[in-house]
Amino acid sequence: MFITFEGIEGSGKTTQIQNIAEFLRSRGRDCLITREPGGTRIGEKVRAILLDPQSKDMDPMTELLLYKADRVQHVKKLVIPSLSSGKIVLCDRYFDATVVYQGFARGIDVKLINTLHKLILDDLKPDMTILLDLAPEVGLARAWKQIESGKRAGFETRFEKEAFAFHQRVREGYLELARLEPARFRIVDASKDETQVCEEIINLLCLNNGLGLKE
């Protein structure tokens, strides 16, 4: 099963993926934790370019194509082989992030983004997407607190430095995607504390018949 975690900066995706992986492993499930951009050796090099604040003058189309290149390498070299071997893949961001960041927020035609995904990755989509929804002002405050404390890399702050309106468009984009695909998306209130959020995600996973889990 392919499960992705989406949300704005500071929504707690990375923390919750670790929590959920621990829960699944305690239930005897073999999990892979991965992320985009990154996840592969080549992908980590692409990530360094995309998230570097010094890349602030990057053209939106360059940004889009770098994300696509990263995703092809990631899916073909890691995600598909892991799914084929029976693992549950937990991914921190995937295709939906590209739609909202480069589409809704940057203004690139969403139809073009979707077409590229169909052409290069046969329209591979997650079985479930957990959307950690949070007000941008709260998420950004959390993110900068983590950066300033050293819990997050200070050299990966290109998106945190975007204008507030950019982050508002990202959140609105995610909520619109969730509205369009209610069967795949599960919206979780990320303003709650870590334990509450984790429990809610676990409840959602236990309701998924494909996982065969019990609380």
C-alpha cells in the first residue's frame, strides 16, 4: 500500500510518518519511510538545489521539471520495487505537492502537471493521502521555531521564505484536491497536539480494509 502525507510547512508530516511507521511495525507490517524531493541518492542532490534559499530566482518551470525528474527516479528505483516486495510505503510529499505548489501557488497550468504525470509515471497515485491541514501562520511559526532550534535544516528554507500569500494558496490548493478526491484523501486537523494527531491517523488507517489493522 502506498500512503502519502501532505500539508504545508510545519504541519508535522515528518513527525507523524515516524509515529505511524512505529505503529505499523508494532503490528507486524513492513514499512518504508521515504520523501520527496529526495529518497534516492540522485534525488537528494536534486533536493539540495530545490530547497536551497540561493535558488530563489529559479523559474517555476525549471522547478516543476526538477520535481518531476526527482519523482521519476524515486518511483522507479524505490517506490515501485518496495510496493512490489509487499512493503507499505509512507511518503513525505508526492504528486499532490507538485499540483499545489507549482500549480495552485506558482500558477503553472494544472492540466499540464497532470498530463506530465500520466506520461512519465503512468498516473501512479497513492492508495491513501493523509492531509495534515493547518493555518499557514501556525505552520510557518512552527517551522521557523524548528529551524532556529536546529531541529530542521537551515539550508532548506527556500519555501519557508516565500510570501504568506503563497502559503495560503498552497493550503487552499490542498483542500481543493481533497474536495475533488474524497475517496483518497483524509483530512486531519494538524493544529492538535502530536499525540492527538497520531491517534486520529491511526484510527483512519484502522478503518482501511486494505491494511487489515485493529487498534
